[in-house]
Amino acid sequence: MDAPSGEVGMTSRNYELRLEGISSPSGEISLRDLTDLGSALQLTATRIARQVAGAEGPGRSPSHVDRISELRLTGIGQGSTVLMLRLGEESTLPMPNSEDDIVARRLEETFVAIATNDPPGWASPPVMQSIGKFVAHLSTAGASRMTASWGSGATSGSQLIAVPDLDDTVWNVTTNRQTEVVAVTGRLDKVDLRARRFRVRDDVGHDITLEDVVDVDAAAHLIGRRVVATGVAEHDDARLVRIIEPTLILEELPASWSAEVPLEVPAVGSMPSGGIAGIGDSEVEEFLAEIRG
């Protein structure tokens, strides 16, 4: 929903997710379910922010995207299990329709889209994929219903989501040019382990960002080495600039590159087999005798 004209809201926005039907007692949730749901929702917010901020291209600072998309767990309440979240920071007062405000409104639209099995038209393929993960984790957590509430006053809203009625197939992405799977080879650099972000420099000198790396711990051991990164490509003006959810493996060099090459070095002072064209044997012997001293 849009903020009324002239209204200024805090950068941060508060959310409550009331989960009903999960196996944990009221006011509790297993760490596995909390991690799965939290990671998928954070990934959705981050990808929405990248899209809003134009971060597919190389010109936008990753810290800006992190600032406007970071979700924090501020508490767990009773009465079923209520997750209390905050999006963004409280340090500034942006105008309506700022990037911060658009990210928040699109996240709220996401809850409506989940409930109605109707993906929003603005959702990019990476956003669709992350929403699909959140929907899947709602089911595996055993929730029967989730009520999402947000904001206050004119910017408040809520959405009831009946989990058994959800169709996770509507979030599937058909592979096309924008979502092609690519494999890139190059040297791996660390960027931000906490954000699961790395960078690889390919063989022609292009820096390609790796977002949401699948196995961060394994990737950390490959920093500084040549790897093959395989994932969903994001392009800017036809140039690959980002790979989403890549898997990383150590590059295997061709066996011929490490094969031993025998070196035959003639002994000093010996005459090559067959002699030297245009020079007689006696002249060669005199020359060799001279250098031997």
C-alpha cells in the first residue's frame, strides 16, 4: 500500500509473523525452522532491494542494499508463536517512495502475493525463487496459518496466509536468457562472508559478484585459488556481472599442464651430435680447447 502524500515514515518498519500449527509450544520455535524461515525471508528482502536499487549493475554499493534490506529479529511473542522483525534502520527519515519505502511496500505485497498464489508483476526471477523457498519452509515448519502484520496508523496492514492452500509451483522460474545457468572460472576473492558474498575475477579481467553462495564454509577455504562458479546469471548490457546462489568447486587443471618435460642439456664442452654446419671439426676442437683453458 502507498503512504499518503506528504507523510514521512521511519526508515525501519516493524513486522509480526504469527505462526499457528507449528509443533513447538506457544512462544517457541525450533532453531532449524527459525533459520530456514529467516534466511528465506532475508534473501527475499535483499533481492527486492537489489532490484529496486538497480544493484544488478556494477555501480551501486552492496552496503547500500544491505542497509535498506536487513531484517532483524527483535523478539518472539506468545499467543501461538509470534516473530517480531524490523526492516532497515531507524537513523533517517526518508520521503515516501524512497528506495527504503519501496522495498518495505514490496515486501508487504509479497505476503499478499503468497496468500493469493499470485506472483507480483515486478518480481524478478531471483525474487520469485527466494519467495518460493519461504513458502516451502512454511510447509516444512508445519504451520497451518501465518498472519503477517506491519506498520502503524495509515501505513499498517495485515495478511492471513492459509498454508495448506499455497501453491509453491507458481514461484517456479522457467529458464530463459535472464535466468540462464552459467559456469565461470577464475580466482576467488572474499567480499563478505556474513552476507555470503564473494567475487571471482575471470580470465579476461572481469570481476563477477557471487551472491548467496550455497556453501559458505567450503567456499572460504577456496579463497585465493582458481575455482569454477556455477549458478544463475544476471547481466548488465549483455555482460555478466553477477551469479546467484552459485556452487563453487576447485578448478582441475589439465593433466598435461603438470606433466614432466624431460630436458636434455648437453654437457659443457661437448660437441653437439652431427657437428656444426660450416665449421670443421678441427676448428670446433680448437674453440673448445680455448674455452676449457
